[in-house]
Amino acid sequence: MVANEVLLPEVQVMYVESATGLAGAAEAFERLEARLRRLKGRRFYGTFQPPDGPYRACVAIEFGEDTAALGLPKWTIPGGRYRRRKLLDWEQHLPEIGRSFARMSEGAERDVTRPSIEFYRSQKEVLLFLPVK
């Protein structure tokens, strides 16, 4: 699938950071989801700052949400220019996420100051965003 270029706005999020980088991504999402009253309708992101992390499981902050009561740190996912690729049935193809980011970086000047982003649109679809200059 072809990667196209998009301009993303920044996103205010709460997050749980994985102590073991990418290897702990699933556990970080479990810890994040356990803090939330509801999951349906929420916007979930994973971010990774190559080469060694950190990996953050993130959820967008909703209007009026009491983030202090949830006890989660806040952060801003940086906006800017990104290459985008869609991956379907991502739960069945987890290794394809890393391979997709590698293919997206071919012929691109990666912006190393910003993390790669996974936006989980649904349980069947994830959008991958590689920061570029």
C-alpha cells in the first residue's frame, strides 16, 4: 500500500509509558485502558521515538475531562508533516507495523525530533504516521 503525505495537528493526550519499549506496548495499553471509565469512542495512539524509545500508549484528552483524577501524565503528540499508511487487521499482523514504518522511511528524510505514531481507528484499522521533514 502506498504511503501518502499529510499534515497533522498536535494532539493533547494522557499516556502510559512502556518500561520495555516496543516489547511492552500491549501491557502499556492494558494499564492505560484500566484507568478509563469507557473505551468506546475514545481516540487511542501509540507513539515511539526510534531507535530506543520510549513507547507511549496514549488516549486523546476529551473536553472537560479531569485528567488529574485519572492520575495519568499529559503530553502533546507533535503535529507536522507525516507519511501515512493504513494497515488493516492489525491485530493479526502486528509484525507488519514495524515493516510498514521501515518501508515508509525509504526515500524520505525522517524528522528524528518527532515520534512515529500509530492511530488506532478501530480494532480492524490502524493508521501509521512517520514524521518527515
